[in-house]
Amino acid sequence: MQVSSPLAERCGEPSDGSLRAALALVRGCVAFALALLLPAAVNAGNQQYEPMSASVRSALATAIADRSAPEPRFVSVVEKVDWLSSMSERLPRKWKPDYQQRVEFLKSVRYEAQRAGLDTHLVLGLIEVESYFRRYAVSSAGARGYMQVMPFWTGVIGDGDASRLFDMRTNLRYGCTILRHYIDLERGDLFRALGRYNGSLGRPEYPNAVLKAWKRWEQRMPPARVTAVEQPGAG
């Protein structure tokens, strides 16, 4: 029996008359529609499990477990106000519509980056490429959240609760800790470390994308303001 598929005609693909082909066309059209609706593709942080020494595992677990108050460092109050204001204007409003939400996100990113010895703008660039700042982003490989962390990490260095990877601070903590680990593993070679983070070691596309995004975020930094310092006895 021939099965006609109007959906196939709408999508511009001929039906071969079988139910299986019609279902395949439906799946293809749905995927196409979702691709149009989403603002950016998720470049999955498909990290691969690699055996590690007990000392490395312990150090990473300790880094994940630390719950110090997330207060990032700034040179001055002026730098803090200028940086947060400038960076918040550049976050996508669709995913971060509220100003206070954007500020809390940026403070957490800066804190976790500084804590891991990473450049804050590098981390922002990585998040842009990985998830486009979507808290609940999930890749086809199963990576989760802002920094697209693979769930196996929660069992290796965390408490085993992969659902917590959708928590902002938890995701940033894992992502920054993992990237720092890969940088150390590659003896400071950021290009190779980014390849490991994405599960694409040896290929240039992902590291190049993150490095370009990093430079864009650096270029968005506000110019330093010179403030007058009142001299004792002046006036």
C-alpha cells in the first residue's frame, strides 16, 4: 500500500511510498525546524574519559568541592562597575533578559575563571562557542549546560549527580576545572587543551573558534577610566 506524505512535499523531498520513509522524512523535517529555531548550534564539549592518577583525581575533586563565596577580584570599584556594565550589554538578552541575572552570571564566570587561573574572556568565548550562554543546552553527545560538561565527570571527581550540571555555578566550576586540567596536561598548550575539551584533539576548527571568540570578548572591554585622586590638604 502506498503512503502519501504531504510533509514530504512541503520539505521538498519525494516520498518513496513506505511508512518508514515517511517517518524518516518527519524526523528530518522536525530536525530542520529545530535548527531554524535555535540561535546557535551547540558545539559539544565532548570530553573523553582518560585514566588519571589518584593525586590528580584528588586535586580535581578538591577543586570541585570548594564552595567559597563567589566574589571575583577587581582592581577597583570603578573597574568592577565598568566591566560588569559593559559585559552585561553583550550577553544575549534572549537567554539572559534580566540585568541582575546577567551580573550574577558574569561575576560567577569571572570568579571561577580566576580561581582556576584562566582568563575570564577566554571562558566567556568558550561558553559562547559551546552553548551560546544557554543554561539548559544539551549536545547530541550528552554534554550539559553553559560549558557543555560531560556527565561522566560528576562520577570521576564529583558527587555523581549529573543533574547538578544545569546549576550555573556547578557547571562553571566543572568547566573551568576541566579546562585547567587539560591545559596542565598539555603543558600550557592552549590549542591542544581546547581540542581535548571539545573531544576534537588534532582538529583546528574548535580551538580556532574559541580563540576568535576570546579576542572578541577582549575587544569589548571598556577603556580604563582615569579618576582624580584628591591630595591631602587640597581645596
